[in-house]
Amino acid sequence: MEIENRDHILSVIKWLSLINVVPTRAAILYTEFVTKWEKEEQLLDSELEEMVSSGLISRSNETYSLTAEGRRLSQQNVARAFGAWMITCEHSAAYRELCKQVYGGNRCQFNAVTQAQLEKLLTVLNLSECQSILDMGCGTGALTEYFADHINGHVTGIDFSSEAVKFAQERTLENKIAFHSKLWTLMR
Ligand SMILES: C[S@@+](CC[C@H](N)C(=O)[O-])C[C@H]1O[C@@H](n2cnc3c(N)ncnc32)[C@H](O)[C@@H]1O
């Protein structure tokens, strides 16, 4: 089995579950992310079989779901992909320029927050000295750092991408921010 196929199937099953579509073989086959399977149905079947026997997914009534190990691997893939994207953006002069021009300030945004919105957020939050901020999904931490520079309280960033967290820690050695590599599980 190609690792790439396996990772692809894991993310499709996870994604279908998130949008409340039952991950049957047909749903997996016709999901836009896996159009390549339309030509290779048999390959999909053999990949699914192998993933069932290696304990990454389980099948019940023609419906597939991730096992604990499948979930772990899928999260690891997403974290790795996020880390790689964000670190690439951090190193890109073009992306920094885009953030400046589109959002009015470069925070290496991996969202669409503008500088004006950030300033408004700080005004609305009006944090006192004893209050802290927890940035869940801080990525490489540029926004976390912005908050740390503008409030008196303690700032913590967590992210399940250990690469992004390491990047954030190295960039902010002198700063009053704690970055941790952690998974949050408020959502499914
Ligand atoms: C869209 S990016 C936002 C990054 C940064 N906060 C920003 O606004 O530029 C989402 C971040 O959340 C992290 N993330 C997503 N799900 C997570 C989870 N369950 N636990 C920890 N981090 C998670 C990703 O690794 C990624 O860095």
C-alpha cells in the first residue's frame, strides 16, 4: 500500500464524519478529494481491506470509521501538514507582503484577521494584569506574540504541530510566552 493513499483515505473518512456523511465505500469513492479512485475502484478496495486488517479503520454495515490508531495517525498527518504550510509561509517574503497588503499587517496569518480587527479585539477584551490568554491552535505563534506584546498578563500558545511549536519557541526565546505541543479535543 502506498502511504500517500492510506493517509488520503484516513483524512477522507475523518472529513466525511465531520460533515455528518456516513463514510461508506460509495461516499469515499465519490468524495471530490478521491476522484482518482473512480478509475481504480479495485485499488481502493484493496487499500480499504489492508487498512482494516492493519487496524487503522474498522468496517461495520458497509460503513468505515477510524480506529484509535487511525485517528492518531490522521491527527499526526494534519499536524505535520499544518506545520509544513506555516513554516513555509514564515519563510516566504511574498506571503509576508501579502499579509501586509491584504490584512494591513504581517502576523503570518493562517486566517483572515486584519490588523484593525486585532486592535479592536484587544480593546474589547480589555484584559487586566491578572488575566491570561490561551491561544489554541497558535501555529508558528506570530499572533500569539502580538498578544503577548500588547497585554500584561501571561500568554500561552498550544498547537498539535510540534514543528510549528518549535519554530514559535525559537523565535520568541526572550519573550514571556509559553508554547506547548498539545492536542486540543473540544471538537470531534
Ligand atoms: C488555521 S491555523 C491558525 C494558526 C494561527 N492561529 C493563525 O491564526 O495564524 C489552525 C492551527 O490549529 C492547529 N490545530 C488544529 N486542530 C488542532 C487540535 N485539535 N489541537 C491542537 N492544534 C490544532 C493547527 O496545527 C494549526 O496550527
